[in-house]
Amino acid sequence: MEDTTTPSRDTNAVPPPPQGLLGGLKQHARQLAGTALTHGAIFAARQVTRAIERTPEARQTFFDPRTFPFTARIEENWHVIRQELDAVMRGVEMIPNFQDLMPEQRELTTDDRWKTFIFYGYGVKFEGNCHRCPETTRLLQGIPGMTSAMFSILRGHKHLPAHSGHYKGVLRYHLGLIVPEPADQCVIRVGQDKASWQEGRSLIFDDTHDHEVWKENDGDRVVLFLDFLRPLPPVLDALNRMVVKLIGLSPYIYRSEQNSRRWEEYFGQEFDLLRNRP
């Protein structure tokens, strides 16, 4: 019989949830509640998306970061974020793959070359990682309407195939933290437009447009990846905030939070030993 008291050495897989009658009943209850929340969120999200699609900005792919005041403070402090990232990267092999925390991402990636160090997921705080990076967390908390945030790590040669988000109520922000040279071999396409990351510089785009990523150079590419509420008129803004709260209560976010907690339980202490190496 396998000794379940010894943590698995496969750090690319999050350990399975505990089984049992009580656990099964609780999971079923969450699924029923989650189904209702999900339907409510989908209905409200469609209303917000339809309203935004009638605006002139609906077709815009990239946005000028200077029109969003928070970007200046983030760029001014990018070395602070980078310092905490450098400590995190000492244990990069142990950081979960995106699809291990969020199984829905298996449509995009199935290998171990897209790793994610999550701070927030639709308002849900991932306490362990926030504690590990207090200055980054402090800066994130100062971003108006921030809903989700993480270090997004692409390793080696990696292609993320064309895909698109489903909700126009948020915009996507990237801050370049580690960008291997040549930079033009690490590219994101959004609609018909392309851009490359630069260390210490911001990119903002609408992820509901078809987009994909090519990384054809060696080394790791790391960005501070976050979503924030799209600026909207007051009534639409209130509906948008409600949608985000509903998404935060959905099974999608609950599963990722539980997977993160299991990773923390099995691997957190060993990861911290690596992270704190001199």
C-alpha cells in the first residue's frame, strides 16, 4: 500500500482531494450551489458584454498603458517585484503548472512549460503566495478593480495556441519581469496586432479578442499577469462588479483555490526552503 504520509515527488501534479461519504456530500452540495451561481454569472456577464460590444472601444485590441494611472506606480516599482520573483524562481520546478490548478486550461497546455504563481483569482486571495511576496501583494492591492493576479512563467520554447476570453468586463495587464533575448522571438498576437514584452514595461489588451503567444527563444519569460475591471459607466460598472463576485464564488475558482491549498500542504515547506536559499 502506498504511504500517503509521504509527499509525492511529482510536483507537476496537485495531489487529489480527500475522498469519503461526507466529502462527497459536501462536494455535491457545492456543485448544486455552484451551478446556480454559474448560470447567474453567465446571464449577467452576457448583458455586460453585449453593452460593451456596442461601444467604440469594443474592437480595440491593445490599450495605451498611460491612460491607466496605476501602471506608472507598478513600473516605478518593477525592480521590487522582480526581487521577490527572483526568490520565487529558485523553486520554479515546484511551481504548479497552470492546468494543475485550473483543469480547464488543458485546452491550452498539457506540458510543464506554463507555470503560475497565483496571488488572486477573481477576488479570492491565495494567502500563501501573498505572504511570500508581501511587496508585490501591497502593490497589487493598490490597483483599482484588480480581480486576478499571478506570475505567469513560460519555460523553454512554448506556443500557446489561439484562444479568446469570454468576458469583456475585465482587461488584461502584463508587466514584463524576465524577458529573454532576442525579444522579438517572444511575441503575443491579439487580433491582427502583435507586441513583444519589455522588462519593466506594461502591456494592456482585451483578451476576448483571438490571441496567441509564441516563445521561440531559450530561458524563462515571466510577466506579472493580472485582470482589472474595465472602466464603465456607473450602472454598468455596478453590474460588472456583481459578475466578478459571482465568478469568484463559482466552482471554477473554488477548484483552483482548493488545488492551491493542496499544493501548499504537500509542497509549500519544501518550496520555501528553496525560495529562501542564499
